[in-house]
Amino acid sequence: MSSTITTGAAPSAPQLVTEIPGPRSREINARRTAAVPRGVGAVLPVYVDRAEGPWVVDVDGNRLLDLGAGIGVTTLGHSQPTVVAAAQEQLERFAHTLFTVTPYENYVRLAERLAARTPGSHAKKSFFVNSGAEAVENAVKIARAHTGRYAVASLDHAFHGRTNLTIAMNHRAAPYGTGFGPFAPGIHRVPNSYPFRDGLTGAEAAARTIAHLEQRIGVTDLAAIVAEPIQGEGGFVVPADGYLPALQAWASANGVVFVADEIQAGLGRTGTWFASELFDLVPDLVLTAKGIADGLPLAGITGRAEIMDAALPGGLGGTFGGNPVSIAAAHAVFDLLETGAPFVEAARIEHALTTGLRALAARHDVIGEVRGHGAMIAFELTEPGTTAPLAGLANEIAAFAAQRGILLLTAGSDGNVIRFLPSLEVTDEQIAFTLGVVDDALAAR
């Protein structure tokens, strides 16, 4: 790491020189309230001056440990040198031409690399847009074009974005959809697999979901099922074994396109290329974003060639989709992932977090469950001895941690989950310090 943030060995703890937020951050935040709509919220109103690895340094000089990584974006670390160098080199060559006007090889090569790494050996094609929500929108378009059907199913506790279509697919109305209706028609939410709460096996949960699909929607109208293999905003809900392959098998038998939203869980985050691999799932379409370019805006839609070719020429694309600078950064991400080292780090982080959190659960009976894979770990807060959500405590823990210089993210449809989405550069010592702060927060409640 650069000496602009640290010197010598990686520090194990944040370094605070002012209160949080500091005076300069408070000054900028006052300007923000006058210039930026209130709908653009802020988890922690500290204003960042620079960032590197797992650290952010704010405008007041406080060094904070970032356990959110821009909600799972900077998986390989803030300002990762290989990614920065690739983006800089491309920026000097050209920043934009628009692939659908005058294309460039790197776009094609990234599509080839995604075809090689997404689950399944079938022929695949990809194209690129700017954000996860755009990827979901385009997946629905393609599924509808391929099937000639209109209905779309998403799962309870899902989050797919903030566009008109994707907010209709989300589990929570507030705040994502409040006041924005009417929403896109033809969207249905169906029960998911939530082992901690429902106690069902994968087969039982799949049977429940399929019954809902058949009875409440109807196969003849259903174009697609869109599912996060591990739900992100929903609280890192990990489905029971067998659930997702059963849904895929049912979808394939009934001509329904199965879409895996890997926007938060994909590309090394869970210790595998894609979270689908953890469940022996081979989706028809796979969506990527967030970590694909380690901080630059890019998203991909990859799928079976015959499905992806359903749209007419000109039906897919966008002005900035597959921007060459973002594409270059994505190639650097793939280069780093292909060394195998990030997967080792994800496994290390999983062990450190789950071991530490389970030790905390033995001391604090409000921790109902610890779950997740790789560098995507969470704990759910419940009334002791029950699965009843303990609302409010997650926000209290995050606020407590912020005063110690740690950025934690909350999640869950009931707001009762703390999720850890660190970069793969976070050390065991930094994790241990964080867990000590969480322990203090729980003891202080």
C-alpha cells in the first residue's frame, strides 16, 4: 500500500484525528443538503479524499477501515494498482467511440472471457452496459424476446435495482419504490429459500416456489425467473442446498429463462468465480456488475447464445455501455482473478469472519445466525431464541462502529442484518479489530 495512507506494515486499526464526521465533512454535508436531493442518501456522511486497499481517508484526515467496499464493488481493493494502470493506459489511447458505431477488440475479448468463466460449457454471448439495474432490465428484455412471454418472477427478499422495472422486482417497497408508481406490469414475487426462517430443505422450498409459479402466475405467461444465488440487500440469504438447481430444472422443462443476478456475489466475492458454482447451478443468463471493473462503471449480461440472439440488431446497447476504459479495468480484474490468489484470500476472510462471529454469537444471544461465503458474510439479529427480527440494533451497531472508524453496512428486509463486504486486501488483524468493536457495540446495548 502507498505511503500516502500508511507507512510500513499494514495497520490493524483505523486512525482518527477528529470526531466522526469531522468539521470539514460536516461543512461539505451542509452544502450537500442544499445541492443534492435528499433521496440520494448517505450511510456515513464522511467525505472521502483518497482510498487505497481496505482504507478510506476522509477530508479531515481520518483513516477509516472500509468493510463495505462501495457495496461490494472494490473487491480487489480501492485504487488497485494493476486496475489503475490498465485504465490509465486505455484512457491515453481513447476514452470512447461507442462499440455499436466503431467497435474495439477488448470488448469482444471480455465477452470471450466471460463465456469461459460463467457456469456451463454451452455456447455463450455477452454484451455490456453501465450498471446492475441496466443488466437486469436487459435480461428481462432478452427473456421476453426469446420466449414471447411477458411475466417475470423474482424472489422474496430480492433487490435488483432502482429503475422502474427493477423496483417492481424488489422485495421492499420503502424506500426504493415509495412514491414512484405505477410500476412496470407483469412482475411477480414468489417465496424464496430462507433456511434460518423457514426451516425447509432445498427440495421443500423449491416445491413451494414452483407451486406458486404454477398456480399464481402460470407457465404459459412466464418469461423468466430472476434470482440472486446469495441475496445481497436481502441480508446475504443463502438458499438451502438443492433449491436453485431444482428451480433451474423446472424452468428448463417449461421454457422459462433462469437468470442469475450475480451482481453482488460474482467474480471472486464468494471465493469462486460465480456464486452459482457453490450450488451446482448453471443459469441461462448470468448478470455481472459491481466488482467486474473494481470501481469503474460496467455491467455484463452473459447467456446461452440462442437466447442472447433473440433481440434484433440495434435492440441492445447504449451510449456508454462497454466503455473502453471500464473494459480495460475489467481485463485487469480478470487477470488478477486468474492467478487464483484472490480466491485464497476470500477463503481466509470467510474463516476469520465466521470463526470470530460465531464466537460472538456464543456470548450475545441476539445473533441468531452467521451465514455467507467468502468475503460475503453476515449475521442476523433476532429476539433471543427466536427468528423474530430485532429491528434497529443493526443501525446502532453500524453507528457505534463508525465512531471507531469502521464502515459497516446493514442489510435485510427487516433492517436487522450486519453484512461484511470487505475488499480481499483486508487482513486478519483488521478483521479481529472490527469484531472487537462489534463485541463492544453488542455489550453496550
